Amino acid sequence: MNNKQTELLEFDKNHVWHPYTSMSKPLPSYLVESANGVHINLASGEKVIDGMSSWWSVLHGYNHPELNQALINQTEKFSHVMFGGLTHEPAITLSKSLIEITPPGLNKVFLSDSGSVAVEVALKMSLQYWHSKNKPEKHKILTVKNGYHGDTFAAMSVCDPVNGMHQLFEPVLMKNLFAPAPSIAFDEQWDVKDIEPLAEMFAKHHHEIAAFIIEPIVQGAGGMRIYHPNYLKACRALCDQYNVLFIADEIATGLGRTGKLFACEWADISPDIICLGKTLTGGYMTLAATLCTDEIANTISNGEAGCFMHGPTFMGNPLACAVANASLTILKRNEWQQQIADIESTFQQQLLPLKTHNRVAEIRILGGIGVVEATENVDMAEIQKRFVELGVWIRPFGKLIYIMPPFISNEAELTTLIKAISIVLDEDKCFIRN
């Protein structure tokens, strides 16, 4: 690297706070020079295949000419206007598309600027809905353990309170209700006993529960756990039985990642509220959406406040909406079902055999998601360095080495990712002994 690049990294190390990283003992950061397709090009000369879709957001690869052009075209008109009292075609077009492709009944769209905010909006909608129905006692949120819904305060309050990342804040978080996590895997024999603890929570607390929130089929950052569709179907039935709103957090699972356009489709259900984010813009800009039913929107609007009490400054940002529209167009044209089927097939053929490795506790695969759960925690700095040396970008956490590559990844690129995982599993220095 040249002197300028070295100086940039030194400043970054001393002053720039990266996610989930200490400032006194920061994990190494790698300087990116450019990115194209599935490759991230580092200033140090390495060209690495992205196995993470930049935290599950880059669907069609980096530097996509049509997505680039969508931004250019919108910039030449206007980059941003406030959404209060003003509107514009990119936001209207996006909202129309989202209503068309999401599960039936979700006809009202609230645009925001990040997944965590989309969850905040969903929770606020639920609380304001019951307040508007003169039932303020319904103010608790029910969820399951091992879930993750974001890092802002209301979102943290529905993340796992013990095994999650937010135990430090537990004393000041809203006190919500947690049932045991679903335990039956996606492809295992269904047993109704798996839903009984949750059913008991509904029976005992329904009078104070405003909403139930869950990540459909795949629990993401809380453990990359993939559970049975019948559990999700039963969740919908319980919400109907006990008059509780159902919130589906599809921020990580939405837009094809699990093999269905939305993971709710595995259980053939529609939520009352759905949260979207991450992939909306194909990984180009931050954008999120919370969709709800007419009943929720109308009840809130006719309540005491007369409106929904939320309004992000960059709500409905025209640049973000324009690139999101272009991304959805590409998604449809690229036949995402076949792309995901091809990725899953490669995972089944090449990743699944790693289950016999003595350092592997379990392999989990669904659609474009491949998870290796190790028997030991990874040494993040060491394993990240090793992956870069092997020409891939994979960022594990805890005992989980997982990949969620861009949809355009071909078999050779997927093979390189899986081979790199196979290699590091043999290297003691990449793991912390229990």
C-alpha cells in the first residue's frame, strides 16, 4: 500500500468506530478501493469474493450499470425533498410495487431509512393502534428468544434478552415477553409440542399483548437458526385467536433469500405488519419500509392523534426509491428463483459434506443461506485475515461461519467460498479453544 492508504488506515484505527468493535483494541479493517460484480477489491491488492452480500443487502453485485444509472438519472432531477406535504414518482412507484409483491392485505406503506427504524415503526404502529381502540392496556410485545430485530431501543427490547447483544441495556429497555425459540428445524418432522410454550404465553398474557414479532423461518443475527414453517403458521393462528397483531420482520429474509420472495410464503400466511430493509435498494443505499393493513392504518388515523406519530427526515428519499425500483426490476428479470435454486444446490453438494468435520456441530442450508456452526468460537481477527488470504470475504460471529452471497454468484465463486471455509476449519489458529 502507498503512504496515503497507510495514513487512512491509521486514522481509521484511531478515530473511526466500526460496528461491534472495540476502540481500544479494534479489529483490523481492510481498505476497499473498488468493487465489481461479486468482488471487493482491496487497496492492499487482494481481490476477494463477497460471501456476505455486504450484510445481506447486495443482491445483483457491485457497480451494477443499471443501478448506477438509476441514481444518476434521479440526481439530475432532485436528490431529496422532504416527504411532509410533498411526494414524488420514485416513492409512489416503489410503494405500488411493494403492495403488489408482499403477502396479501398489506396496502399501506411507511418508508423509512433503516431496518431498525422499520421495526421501531412497526412497534409504534401496534401500540398506537390499540391506544386508538381504547385498549391502552395492550402495550406489551411478545416474541421468541434467539431473535434479532435491530440496535435501536424498541428494537433491542424484542431481541434475545440473555443471548443477544444488548444485555447491557436491559435495565432501561421496555419490558416485553419472551417465549422459547422454535426448536424443530425446517426439514425435521413437525411436532405440535414445539408451539405449546408460545401458546401458553398467548393464553396467559393476551390481554396485555399489542403485537407478536418474529423473523419468519430464519432467525438471523440471533443465531442463524432455520425453523419449521408449521411453527410460523401456528403463530399466525395464535395471533388471530387472541386478537394480537402479527409483525413479520422480513428485513433479512425478504426478496428471495430463502427461496420464496418472502419467507412468510413458506407457511402461506400474511402478517398484519411487515418490515423490509437491507435488500430493497440492491445494497446501494439505506432504505426500509413498513407495510400494514388498511384496518391498522385507518384505526390509527381515526384515533386520538389523528395521524401516525413518526416522520424520518429522509423518509422516501428519491435517490433510494429510484435505485430500489431499478433493483426490483432486475430481480424480476434475473429469474431470482433459479438463481437461488442454483446457489442452494451448490451448498447442498459442497457445503453439506463439511458436517462430518470434527470442528462442525451442524450445517444449515435454506435457499441462498449456508451456515456452518462450529464447536468453538472463531478468532475474528485471525479468521478474517485468513479468509482474505484465501480470496474471500466472510465475516463470522461467535461459532457461526455463514455465507449469504449475491444472487449473481456462479458455481466457481461459490466453490471458492466453500473451499475457504473448509480450509479454515482445519486451522487451530482461527478458533478460540473452549
